[in-house]
Amino acid sequence: MGETITFWVLAVVSVTAALGLVFSRKAVYSALMLGTVMLSLAVLYAVQDAPFLAAVQIIVYTGAVMMLFLFVLMLVGVDSSDSLVETIRGQRFWAIVAGLAFAVLLGLGVGNAVLSAPKGLEAVTAKGNVPSLAELIFTRYVFAFEVTSALLITAALGAMVLAHRERTAPKPTQKDLSRARFVEYAEHGTNPAPLPGPGTYARHNAIDMPALLPDGSVSSLSVNRVLARREAAEGTLAPEIAAALEAEARAAEERAAARREELVHHASGVNGSGPNGAASNGAAPTASAAPDEESPATGPETGEEAK
Amino acid sequence: MEPAKIIEHSGGVIGVSWLLIALPLLGAAVLLLGGRKTDRFGHLLGVATAVASFVVGVLVFLQLLGFDPAERRRTVPLYDFIPGLTKMGLLVDPLSISFVLLITGVGSLIHIYSIGYMAHDPNRRRFFAYLNLFVAAMLLLVLADNYIGLYVGWEGVGLASYLLIGFWQHKPSAATAAKKAFIVNRVGDFGLAIAIFTIFTAFNTVSFAGVMESGAHPSQGTLTAIGLLLLLGACGKSAQLPLQSWLLDAMEGPTPVSALIHAATMVTAGVYLVTRSGAMFFPEGSTAAIAVTIVGVATLLAGAIIGTAKDDIKKALAGSTMSQIGYMMLAAGVGPAGYAFAIAHLITHGFFKADMFLGAGSVMHAMNDEVDMRKYGGLRKVMPITFATFLIGYLAIIGFPLLSGYFTKDGIIESAMEHNATLGWLAVLGAGITGFYMSRLVFMTFFGQKRWEADAHPHESPAVMTWPLIILSVGSIFLGGFLILGNRFMTFLAPAVGRPEHLPSFHPFSVAGLVTLALVAAGAALAWFKYGAAEVPVTAPRGSFLTTFARRDLYGDALNEALFMRPGQWLTRLAVFFDNRGIDGLVNGIAAGIGGTSGRLRRVQTGFVRSYALSIFVGAAILVGAWFVVGNL
Amino acid sequence: MTTHYLVLSALLFVIGGVGVLVRRNAIVVFMCVELMLNACNLAFVTFARQNGNLDGQIIAFFVMIVAAAEVVIGLAIIVTIFRTRRSASVDDVNLLKY
Amino acid sequence: MHYWLSTLIGVPVVGAIGVAAVKNDQRAKQATLGISLLVLALAVAMAVQFSPNGDKFQFTETYNWVPSFGVHFGLGVDGIALVLILLSVVLVPIVVLASWHEAEKGKRSARTYFALLLVLEAMMIGVFAATDVFLFYVFFEAMLIPMYFMIGSYGGAQRSYAAVKFLLYSLFGGLLMLVAVIALYTIAGKGSFMFSDLVGSIQDVGTQKWLFLGFFIAFAIKAPLWPFHTWLPDAAAQAPAGAAVLLVGVLDKVGTYGMLRFCLELFPDASHYFTPLVLVLSVVGIVYGAIVAIGQTDMKRLIAYTSISHFGFITLGVFAITVNAASGATLYMVNHGFSTGALFLIAGFLIHRRGSQYISDYGGVQKVAPLLAGTFLVAGLSGLALPGLNSFVSEFMVLIGSYETQPVYAIIATSGVVLAAIYILWMYQRTMNGPTADSVREMKDLNGREKWVLAPLIAVIIALGFFPKPLLDVINPAVKDSISQVQHVQEASKASVAQEGQ
């Protein structure tokens, strides 16, 4: 009876969570939903006389794998989210048809099966669940187990190889960096000196306060851009700083546009039109995934409109 | 009387009669393989092998004469040529030895003549090599004791003829004429080949002895078919209607070639073939024999008519050759009564026609290779020996009494007359025309006004050229009488070809003979009035329709072009088009179709991994569904 | 009860499958794959109990290990792709076509 | 136990590896020539020991290859195979010598070309010597590989198209044959692919027909028989002359050899049934090939089309089912290899000098290069089956033999003799006769190497023309044996027809 209640509760939870996983537009929510499903399943394992698997499910899946998911999500852009527009014709329709058909088929299969009462695991887990499993793993399945270890090592090596970036040029020394700075200065007039610290002539000694040049104007170089954007979004940025930032950003954008022409244009990158433009702008430059996203320069305004 | 049995022979000169063929063949091989090193003595070697072959021929002839007439057919086995099909051997009998003597004798004279005629040609060695090759092939043709051996020689002379007609191959006309000769001959060979197939199928052997003594009795239809097919082969080689068209073009070759191949020997091979196969496939009165006589008469008239209109001295002579071979064919078709006359006329014709061709060559040699008779005239004074020998040949061919042609041609006319009066009278008519066109030729060349080109300086030819003429003209005078009088030749030939029950006797004053003489005289007189006494225009007048008809070779070439060449070219183009567009088009079309389909199908590979996943998912669903369905059946 | 578990497993599996097909974010797609694997695990565990045989649990265990290895590699690939293409959408990785 | 045949196959293979490893092209060429001559000497030494009236297959060797399927590495030769092996080993050194400078313009190195030649030689010997049907199939297909590269890497402007067309065509036929081979194995149920085990194992006529078609289409493509011929002109015209010689001279003979060996002996009833069809195709091929040849403007394509005509004669001979015709057909295979080989090589020399395959680019070559023209004429005359040259004997035997049973077909085929005169002599006239074209005025006559290439060919052409007995003595018993099965079938069917008539 207890199992029935547990099952029904967790079944509803896990199916709901699974649907949430599929339908939530933010990847982070999906991850959390998946976590929920996994935890529910862990409990269901435990209920079904599989305490070891339940533990492993929680430790390995919910613990390690989910963390890895979240970590990569953060790396890739925590708040990038799918648009609802389907770009492959018929994909969604046929996916749902196939899914329903598959579900019906599986249901028919399960329904057709004539099942006796569960035998239960008491007989085979006389020594306890974990020792019995261990015995099997290290006797009958020992070859598979060893092969699995090879698989894990290979996976680890594979991940390293994939994540590794080959250095194609020698590592720049300080001398190289310095020279490059001056080349940049000679060609584009970029300031070769270190960026001015915030608030050299500041009225407030705070990191979000721009430095003032001797003529009293704002030095856009000194502003932490992320913070400035945030303030712009909140509407608390001083107007003169906003104007200076805007001018500087436009120049930067023009420079970037030239470079971007070389990039491949992605037809499916339409997610910039969503109302979450401000959030994605906030994550720039890391998360500005699609080139046809709103430019950083126009970001604050759109953000304000969205608000 | 039936032909005698063929018996195997070994020993003696006859045993080594293969030397007849081997000697000139060796000469040809040495001259062709030796290259320029043999340039210096090439012509001498060529003459030497031909003469040596003649000597061997005479020795063989003498040994043969030593046998009883009934044992004069001797076969000399040589080697196993095609196992299962035929052995190679030589058949030495009165018929073949007559040819051997003609070929090697006249051949040797022409070889000698060519030394002088070709003296200035840079390729003289090659010329002699080809001549030797021809002699070897021709000897194989007449000596082989089976049809396949005959066929080898048959095509061998065709090759030699091809090479020699096209000897001056840098002239497109010569090259074309050579090719034409070969191809038209091949049409005849087609018939001969099928005749041989039929013979093999019917008799299971192709040797003359085997066919003669075979117990097999094929149906009359088969025999007639063989006869007609052999006749087709003979028509090709002997330039008889309807395969006559190549002979006139063949005059592009050097004149000795025209004399040897296209007058004296090769073109008579058809007569040899008919005579050789006569007893078996052309029995008297059979369909095949009648066809032979019809072809013969038609050709003798056609050749004569062509001869009347030609201004080219060689072509006029070629027309005459056609006509004379027509006589021989006519005689050969008459049956045993005619064989002896056919072969006798063939031999005397070999002499007087070679004599006249060589004489014509001598004239051309003197006139800077000019062949148009309208630019000759009055040559009898500058070239007395040539004129005299030519005149003898002329008198022989028109049948001037007591010269060679008189006896042999008269014999043919008599036997044809006995066979069928219509054919006989047509032959008489032909003789009359012969009188006209030969007289025309002689008058235009040697009599009348000089119509020479400005740079012509005619002179008598050197001795090496005139002596053969003299020897040939002597033969032209006496040979006919020697052979015919007392049925000498008919008796000699009888073991080989059979003999009529009643030997004909020679009537010098038969009706037909007298009419012939009258017609010939009339023809000669007409020619004298038109070409001897009257002025001959340097450019040919347009002439009547009949003249054009004769000048254009009775429209033979036009007919061939319209019937075969043009449809052939059209067919060729069609076939090439069909091959490129039809068959290959289909093949390439299939390839393009598959390519296009896959080009369209590959669009399924969109690169969107979700599409692939969808198809996998659907596939899995289908599999599960199928599993259910199958499981629940 | 077994039937219920199996139906639940099937439902989760199909939901995961549809998710794989309709989502474009590679990471979410991956999560859906994990969901399908988990659904299978549930079926295994259920069958283990149904048949009174631990083999089902063993398989589920191995599935987890393989899933872990798969996630490691899969995510590494996603990161590598993201690094070059600045996108985590599976539809953007479509150069291998035609 | 003899090791003759495996040595014959092994020597060129080892040689090919060696040649490919040599770094110096000149050395590689010399080594190739040496090896091919060694193979020739070995083959002659073997042929001398062959006794025509002995066992059907001689010098047999059998090793297990794939025991579980009964596949053997079985080698052995009868008279037919022996003469074809001799043809191959005679042609290879000649081709090596003729290709001395040919491979230098290719995409790959010259030594690769020569190594491929040696590999091809091994394959050619193997395919004729195989007594195991599966082994035959393997060699049959493997031969394509070196030839594909020889055409594709060293050929003319359209080489890729030609090579792919050749490969796909042959592969298509080969796969049909593979199906038939496997079906034969399965249906026969002997658990062996050995030819001797499979002969007579299929008695059901319906089955025979299907299997016959599988084999026959492969061979008809290979031979090539009309209408499967269009790959040949492309391949032969684009291949370097040496490769074209081996392609037309030897490779294509595998098709006709296969018909004689496999189609007739394994499926006598089906052969009898399909005889009219094959004869029609042959005769059409003879006339059609000749007519299309007349219309060609490209020398090599012309020669290729003449070969199509000649292959018609060979298949006519094979399927006329008489000893004369089949012996003639076998002899024809050999003779055609020599005469067409000579034609291709001389055409290759001409093209090498002038740089054009088009007939219209030549004219009057005889004047400047008489020896070249002379050899061309001899080879051409052999092609038109002039008596006294090799092809005549075989063509005449084929025709006379087929006339015995199939007079109508034989008569139509004989018309090919006339057409042959037209295409050969017309080509000769257009290239060699007439006024010398400006473009060939400076053309050199044959050099020493080329003389050595052509001398043996011309010698063989003339010698076999007058004295074919040595070859025919070897061929005749083998051919008698090969066609005896079908002859029995024919007699049986005649007898039954006669009975019905009564």
C-alpha cells in the first residue's frame, strides 16, 4: 500500500517534471526538472528493492552528472534559451506523432503481457543487496566490468583531448604583448597604457564609478562594462556615463562588424528577438551566441523597453 | 571424256614443284625485309627468281609430258595446313602447268621489261618485291590442290594487285583505285568463300581430288548454288559484269602491272576457277553454266563498247581485256567443248595483250607518261619496234587470219555457236566491235598527224624493254595456230578438264568465221575513216548519248555509287549516330538517371541531426510495431 | 504493480524521445537522452524484481556507468563545438550534409 | 606435383612488388622487361611439356583456400587455356617495350605503371589457369583493378570517364556472375567450387537458364558483345596503347574464354536453348561493329570497333557448336590478340609522333615512314583476315564451322569480310596514302626499340598464317571436349523433334 502511494505520487511528479524538462524554454529549468525526475526514480529504485542503485542514482546521476550538466550550461551560457519557432518543417508534428505511436505501441506491449505476481528479490539478495550485486559483478560480469573501466578511462582521455586546445603559435611573452600594444597604438591610436583605474577623479570611491578625465568628462575606458550595463538596465546609470559608453560602444561595434563578416551566418539564430534581450546582453560577450542578436550598443534601450 | 584421276606424286622435279612458289616468295621476302640495302640489286634478284621459277616450270612441264596422259594429274602433298580442314598440297596437271608457264614466262618478260620501265623510280626495289609476291601468289592460286589453298592465292594476288595499283600511292587516284579494286574483289571473294563453305559442308573436304572422288551426292540445288557462288568469285577477280568497275580504275598502276596482272594473268583467274571446277559444278547445260555464258557475253559486249569510247590508251586496252575475258568465260560456260578454247585464248591473249600493254607502256615512256591517245599520232616512225610489235598484237586480237587470236577466238565463236546460236552471233558482233576499237586505238596512236604536247620528245625504248616486246609478239603470231591446229591443246588439256565426245575440227571458211572476218574488216575500215584518214580533234568532242554512255563505263560506277556507296555512307552515319546516341546514349542515360536520382535523394541528408533522430525514432517505432504484428499473427 | 512501473517507464521514455526530437539546445537534448536512459533503467529494475533476478539491476548499473562516460564525452563535444561556433544549437551543426 | 602455374603467377607478382620498390624509373623498366621475359621463358618451357592428347587439365595444382566453403586455389590448363596464357605472356614483354616512354606523361610514376603491368600479367595467367570457379571469379574481378589505374592514370584526355565506364560496366557483369557462382555452388550442393565437381551437377533446365544468363551477361560485357560494347571504344581510345593492347588483346578474351569454358560446359542445355539469341547478337555485332568502324574518325576507336566485329566472329564460332568453329574461335582469340595488338601499338606509335588520334590529321605517312606504314598495312591486313596471315585461318575456320550448322548466320557474318576490307583499307588510305600532309612531313620512321616491338608480332602474324598446326593441335582436343556436352544436347533435341515428326 505504501508502495502504491509512493508510486503514484512519484509517478505524477516524475512525469510532470519530465514534461517540464521538455517544455521549459530555459536550459537551467530543464536541468532542475531532470534532477527532479532522477531523484524520483531513485526513490522508486529504493522502493523496488534496489537500494544500491538508488544510492548510485543519487550520487552519480543527481550528484555528478547533473553537476556536470549545470557546469557546462554555465560555461555555454546559462540563460541562452530555445526559441519556440520550429525551423525544420514537420519536425514537431511528426515527432509528436511518432512519440504517441511509440507510446501506444509500448502500452499495447505492456498491456498485452500477462504478468504473474513479482517474484521478489528476497531469494537472491539473501546476503543483502550490495553483497549480492558485488558477487555478480565480480564473477559473472567481471569481464564487462573491466571493459567498463577501459571505457571510463577512454572517456576521460577523450574529454581531455576534446577540451584541449592546441597552441598554434608560441606563447606571447611580455615583450610581445608590449610590442603588440604599441603596434595597436600606432595603427589605431589605442591607448597603450593600462586602463585607468575607476574613480581616479571620482566623486564616489566605487567600482561602478567611471574615472573622470582632467576636463571632467567621463573616461569610458575605466568603466566595468558589465556593471554599467546592469545599471543602465536598471536606469540608475548617470546619463553622461551612458552617453559616453554609447559612443564608445558604437565604435567598438563598427570594428567588430568588419570582423564578423567572415563568420558563418546562421539562419536558425533567431532567438535574439525574444524579450530576454537584456539578459542575454548582460552575458555578453560570452553568451552572445548568434551574430544576428541585437548589438550591444542597442542593448540597453531594448532592455528598457522590455521592462 | 571425264577428267582423269588425281594421283599422289613424289620425287622428280614435280616433287619439288613447291620451288615454283618458294622462289619468287623468297625474292619478295628478301627485297621487302632487306630494305634499302637491296636497292642496288633488287631488280636483278626479282628477275632472277621469276626466271628461275620459269625454268622450274619448264622442267616440271617436261616431266609431266613424260607420263601417260591418263596419269598426268599429280598432287604433291606439302604439309598439314589447317588440321581438321585441309592439308596443303600442289596439283600439277596440264591445266595448272599451262598457267604456270604463262605466268612465269610472260611474268619473266614483264619483269625484264620493268627494269627499263621503272629505271627512274626510287622505289623500284619495292616494285619488284611486289611483282615477285604477285607471281608467288598467282602460282599458288593455280597450283593449289584444294579450294582453300586456291583462296589463299586468290586473295594473295588481290593483295599484290592492291599494292601494285597503289604503287604510286601518293596520287590519291591511285590509292583510291587500289582500295576499290580490293574491295570489289572482296565482294567476289565473299561468293567464293561461301562456295567453299558449301563445298566443305556438302563433301566434307575442299581438295579437288576429294570433291571429284567424293561419294557424296549433294542435291542439284546445292550444286547450282556452289556454281553461282563460284561464278560470283570469278566475276570479281576477272572483272566480269556486275563486278567489272574496278578494272578500268586499276590502270592507275604502272603499265607493267597492267600488262601482267590486269591483262595476262590475274584477271584470268576467274576463267581458271570455272574451268577447274567445271566438271563438278558447271556441267554442260546446267543453270550455273548458262549463267557463266550469259555473264561472258554480256561482259564481252560491255567491254568492247567501253573500249570504243576511251581516249586513255590503257583504259581502252582494259576495256578490251574485259571483253576478251568475256570470250573466255563464254567458252568456259560452254562446257568441255569450250575449255580448251577458253584456256588457249587465255594464253594467246596473255601474249598479245601483254604485248600491247607493254607497247602502250613503251609509248607512254616515250611521251612523258601521257595516256591520252588524242595527244599521240604518227608515232610509227619514231618508235618502229614498238609499232611493229604492237601491230602484231593488234592483228592478233582482231583475229587477223593465221595469227594467234584468229584461231582461238574463232574456236570460241564456233563452239558458242554450236551451243547456242544467239550467244554465238553476239560473240561475232563483239568481234566486229573489237575490230573497230582496236583499229581506232592503233590509228590514233601510230598513224595520222602528230598531236604531241610541246615538251614531248618521243624516242624508241631501250633494248631491255623492246626485247620482251619482240618475244611476246612472236608468241602472238604463232602460239594460237600451234595450240589449236590438230586439237593439240585440247588433247593435252583433256586429262585435267575433260573433252567432248567429238573433237571439233577447224573450218577456216565456216559461215560464222567468214561473217566475223567481214565484220572485223568493216570495223577496221570504219575506224580508218574516222581516225586514220580524218583529223582527230585533240579535245574529245561531246559525242552522242551512246558515246557518253560508253565513256562513263556504261554508268557502272554511277550505279555502284547510287546503289551501294551513297546508301552505305548514309548507313554508316546512321550507325555511328545510333551507337553514340542510341546505345551509348542509353548507357549514359541510365548513368545520368542514377546520378540525378541520387543527387535528389541526397537532399534527405539535411545535416540536421534532429531529422536523423526522427527517422531513427520512426524506424524504431515501425520495428516495434512490426514485431507486434508478427508476434501476434 | 509491475505494469504500472513499466507504463511509467514507457511514458518517460517517450517524453524523452520527443524531447530529443523537438529541442534544439544540445544540452537539453542531452538531458532528454539521459531521461530515456533513466526510463530504461526503471524498466530494468522493475523486471529484476518481477523475475527475482539481480541481472536487471546489474544492467542498470552498467547503463549508469556508460551514461556517465557518455555525458563526459558528449558535453566535451558540446563545449568544443560551442567554442568554434558560438552556439549550442544542434541545428547549427549541419555542415556534414548532402 | 608441378609448380609451373603457381610459379607463373608468383613471378610477376613478386616482380611487381620489386619494381614498385625500385626508385629509379629506368631500372624499373629494365627489371619489368626482364621479369616478363622470364615469365615468357617459363611459360614456353611449360607449354613444351604439355601433351595435347593427355589429361584434360594438366599441370594441376590444388590447395585449400577457404575450406569451409570448399573454395580451392585450383590451377590447371587445357589446350584452350594454354594458348591464351601463351598469348598473354608473349604480349606482355612486347607491351613493356612498347610502353617504354608511354607512362611518363601519366599522373603516377612510370614504375607504378610497369608494376601494374606485371600485376595484370599475373591476373591474366591466373584467370585462364583457374580450375576453381570462385578463384576464376576472383581473378576476373581483380583484373579490373590494375587496368582501371592504367587507364585512369595514364590515359588520354577523357581517361576518367573511360576508366569509370569500363570499371562500372565490368563490375556490373561481374556481380551478376557472382550471384550465379554462389547460386551454382548452393544449388549443386557439392560443397566445392571446383570446376570438375560442378560440371554436370545442374540437370534442371530452368535453373541452367538462369545461371547461364548470369555467367553469359558477364562474359558478353567483357567480350564485349553487341549491345554491351560501348565501353570498349571509350576505354581503348583513352587507354595508353600498351594497356589498350592488353585490354582488347587479352582481357576481353576472358569473356569469350568464359563462354567456351563455363557457359558451354556447365550449362549445356541452356547453351543449346540460348544459341539462336547469341548467334543473332554475334552476327549483329559483326556487321554493326564493322559499319560503325567505317564511320569513325578516331584511329583507336576505329580499331576498337573492328574488335567488336571480330568478337562477333569469336562468339559465333563458340556457339555454332562444331569442332571447326570452336577451334577457330579459340585460335581467333589468339590471333586477334596479335593482330589487333599490333594495330594498337602502331597506331600508338603514330599518335605518339603526331599527337593526335584523328585520322584526318594524317596523310601520306607512307612517304616519310615506309616501315611504319608497311607494318601498319600488315597488321591491318591481318585484321581483315587476308589469307596467309594469322586471322584468315581462324576466321575461315569459324565461318566454315558455323556454316555447317548455321548457314544463314555464317553467310551474314561473311559479309563482314567485305566490310573489313573497307574499314581497314580506307583508314590506311587516309593515313598513309595520298600527298604527305604538312604535319607529318618531319615524322620519323620506326626506331630500334619499335622495330623490336613489332618484329615478333609481325613474325607471329605471318607464321601462324601459314602454319597454325602447332596451336590447333593443342586446341582441338580441348575444344572437342568442351563442346561435346552441348553436342549431346543438340542430338537429343534433334532426336526428339524427329520422333515428334513421326
